[in-house]
Amino acid sequence: MSDKLNIEQLVKTKLGEAELSPSPGSWSAIQRKLRWPQFLRFHPARFNVYYAGVLLLVATGLVVVLAGGKNKVEPAGPGDHTNIIVPIEQDNSDTKGESVDQTGGNLNDENVQPDTAVSREQGEVESASGNQNGTSGINGQEEKSLEALKNTEPVEVISPDLSTEEVIERSPVTNFTSSVSTGCAPLTVQFTNKSVNATAYHWDFGNGESSREENPVHEFREPGRYVVTLTAENQGGVPTVSRMMVEVLETPVADFQIEEGLTGVDNHVVLNLVNYSSEASAFAWNIVDEDCVNCNNWSSIEHQPTLELKTITPDSRSVRLEVINENGCSDTVLQPLPLEVQTSDTRIKFATAFSPNPSGPGDGSFTLGSKRIDLFHPIYIEVPVQIHMRVYTRRGELIFETHELFRGWDGYVLHEPAKSGVYVWMVEGKWTDGTSFSYHGDVTLLRNQYF
Amino acid sequence: MKSEKEILTGCVRGKQSAQWELYNRYSRLLLAICNRYAKSMDEAEDILQEGFVKIFLNISEFKGDGPLMAWMRRIMINTAITHYHKMLKHRYHDDLDEVSESRFEDKDWGEAEFTEEELMSVIQQMPEGYRHVFNLYAMEGYKHREIAEILKIDENTSKSQYSRARRWLQERLIRLKEERTKRDE
């Protein structure tokens, strides 16, 4: 136990991970508070106000159809809207008079005069939205503006007590939401302006950058906590401000290189994956194949794994490293496996390494479209009419030569296995159009237990 | 045991069982956080309930690109601060409770000197202006500029409140120790 804590460290170590059990009533209180807001929000999987609205419409329609048999239905004029609203206000003196947009709109569109039973039902919906006060919204500003929004809109219809707050009525109501509030750097955030009554906006992203767009998209490149401030203005009112915190978490950087090396055990060639990643706490390595990602079985979570050549199949294209840090932020990088070179001509390419069949020499033949790991041969994208391939040791001794189009070197010299190492090759030939080509390079012979 | 992902999907669908799982898993940690911002356990529970309502209503906004706990924690802190601003109007202001300036300098503390409960109750007794600045700065790692914006106070006020909060806290802890030795004698 340390005796050298300052006051911050003391409080943090003692209370940082502290837990407290909520009282048994807490859960049911939350559910009680959730019931109306959840009902008022649209969700396809839940019964909510929109479904209730649809039911109401169907019921209204039915009533109209039934009543229509006896009485002629008069098309509703503009005055009928007040006919719908006013009795409700009288019947339910405790409601604030705000109506749920969609329900109310739908009812008006129907152009019918609902009977009293229906209008009472609507009144219940309205008082429900009154109960919603102060329970929705991700931050305080949103709540306040929601309340203000409710207070300003129906002012012309009723609520004489609200007319005293004339300035508030004329001032814009600032409010906005963001697509995300926490995320990994660089974090792109779409801000959605929900301000009412405003004509001009100013956004301060808290990182020295700003915007005058209505719904800006902003990229936070550096990790940190930013207070985003929206100021909304209009003519005649006082500018109002709304704030929100955006937290940008640090993202690790994935980086590595593939280096050829030898194992200490039996001196065969392996690929060392040298890790240069920063700010990462966990690593996941994979081999990525040509057509499918992760279809190769090899994977590792070591910091610097070694890749055995036998795990590389002819389809293997690159090694992928995904790193992650404590924030849950990740980064991925791909490095191609250094196994073949494209020549300047896209019609032919060559492998940079091959691994002969240890069980003995073969006839060296291959087929078009194949890429053999146990042979050194040209990889044809287009088949030439003539070829002349020669392989030399590094000291310049010719050890293999062929004029056959589909024959490669199997790694044997006079039925004896050639040593591991680098060999130099030269290939000359002619394409069908009559042009000739000449390439040279080197190839590494890797002798290990590949098969 | 359900995975966090399953719980999240359930919560987005508004499933009560998933909401319960989330609540059951995190409410204790979150209540301890709320408690640091509240004057009493009752107020802390109010904040917790309000915060969970927000969490459940806005869970679809959580994109999963950061840790869930960090997201919920921030909602709780936002709720606590909103709560504080709302209550400010109705509440007796005790922030003027001054601290004697000269009694001691910064001190080192032993981890075992106080229990969790003792520290918690001392923090709860802290004048509110101090407490929020102290929580946001020392516990959450916000900067004074950010605290000033969150609490709608001046940046310098945040700094001076913070140093007063430290002094207040240390003085209380010294007093607590003195009382304890007196009792033991």
C-alpha cells in the first residue's frame, strides 16, 4: 500500500471503481418513466403512438362509413380544425395544447368531422405528450429546447399565460443532435440542426474550427474532448446557444514489415513479421487470399509472429495486421507477401521465391494459369510464341536452360538438390505480335519442409 | 450470460429483458458515479433513473465505435450537470462556505487511511460548486476550459473553485483523522 498519494490519487484509487447498489424501486421507476416516451417514439417492433394513430384513423374511417349511410358527410372547411381542437382544450384543462404532429396532421387530412368519442381519444394522446416533459433528449439543452418548442408553437391557439414571455417567443430555440458522440479518431460527425425560429447559425467545434452551415459534417482528427457550440440567431430575438460534448478517442496505428529470416532450429527460411505499430494493445494477424478474406487458416495474436512458408498457399496474397487499443479503436494494414514480381510488361510475371519438392526432381512442366510453388517458371498472362529461359548461380554458372514454353526449373541440378539461396535468371522470347522481350532478375530458393 | 452486443440489439428493439440486463450490469458502477455529483443518495438515484431513461431512448445512437461504458458514463454526467443546473434555482446556495487559507500545505495520503464510505460521504458533503469542478477535473479528466463550458462558469472560476475544493477536501480529511485519534484515546 502506498503512502504517497496526493488528494486526487487518493480519491481516484478509492472511488474510481466504486459500486453502489440502487434501491429496489429504481428499476420500476425507470420503466415507469420510459413508458410514455417509448410509446411516443416510432419503432417498427413496438406498439407506439404512430400505430395508435393508424388505428385511430381506421376507427374514424369506419365511423364515417357507418354514419355516411344515414347522414351526408360535409367536407370540412378550415374552421373545422378549430372545432377539433377547441373542445379538447375545454375537456382537458390540464393539457398544454401541443399536438403530436403526425397524428394531428393525419386527422386533418382526412377532412372529416370526428364524433366526440374520437376527439376524446385524441385528447388522451395529447396529454400523454405533456407527460413526456423532461424525459427525452440526450442532454439538458435538448430538453430545454423541447420544452420551449412545445411552449412556442401553440401560442396563437391558446395559453394566454405564455404571452408574457414575448422575448422567448421571438428568440430562436437552439437545438441539435449528432450522429455520434464518442468515437475513434479521425471521427466524422454529422450534426443535425433541430433549431426552431432561426435564420443564421454559427457552429464552434471546440477545436478552433467553425462553420456557418445549417447541418455541418465535421471531422475531428485529434483525440480529445470537444464542446461543440451551436449559436442560432434571427431578427428581433436574442441569439441562443446549445452545447454538446464530443469525445474523440485515440486510434492506434498499425504498421509492420515482412523480413526474411532463419529459424534457430533447423535453419530454414521463415518470414518475420516485424511490428512497428504504435499505441496498440492487442494484435491480430491474418493471411489474406486472393478471393477471400481470412479464408486461410493461419492467424496469430502475438506481437511479432513468425510466418512459416508452409502456411503460405499459392493463393496467399498479403498479410493483414489489425491492432486495437483499450478504447476499442482499431486500425488495419496490409502488406503484400513478397512472392512474385510483376514485370514492366503486364503479359508475364515471375515469382521471387520457390520451394522445391524435397522428395526428388520432377519433369518441371506446368500449365497455363497455374502458379507452382515448387517450380521456378514464368507466369504467363499471355502466352508467347518463343521462350528462352536460363538460371545461373550467383557466381555465373549456368545450371538450367530451356526453350520449352511450359517447363520450369524444379530446383535440382543433375538430380541433386540445389542449395538454398539466391539464383539469377534471364528470360528472352517473342510475343505473337512479333515483338521480342527480355527480362532478368533473381529468385530465392527456399529449401524447407514445404510439402 | 448474454454478450454486450446481444443486449444492445435487444435494447435498440426496446426489449425490457435486454434493458434489465444492461441495467443490472452497469447500474451499480453508474450509481457510484452519480453519487459523486449528488447531494444525497436520493438525488443520485433520481439522476441514475433519468440517465437510464435517456440511455434506453437513445441507445440506437450508440454506434459501438467506442466503449459502451464511456458513452453511458457521459450521459450520466451530462444528466447530473443538467440536474444541478435545474436544481440551482430552488436550492440554498452553500458555495460561499469559505475555507481557511493558511492551515496547511499539500499533503500526502495513505491509501488505507480512509474507507470508501468515508471518502464518499466527505465528497457528498462538499459544497456543490466545488464538488462538480472536482469531479470533472480529478475524476473525469476534463480540462478547466471544458469544465467552464459544461458548468457555464468562467475558466478562472473553475481553477479557483478547484483549488478551494482540494483544500476543503484535505481539511475535512485531516479533521476526520483527528476525530478518530481522539475517539481512540
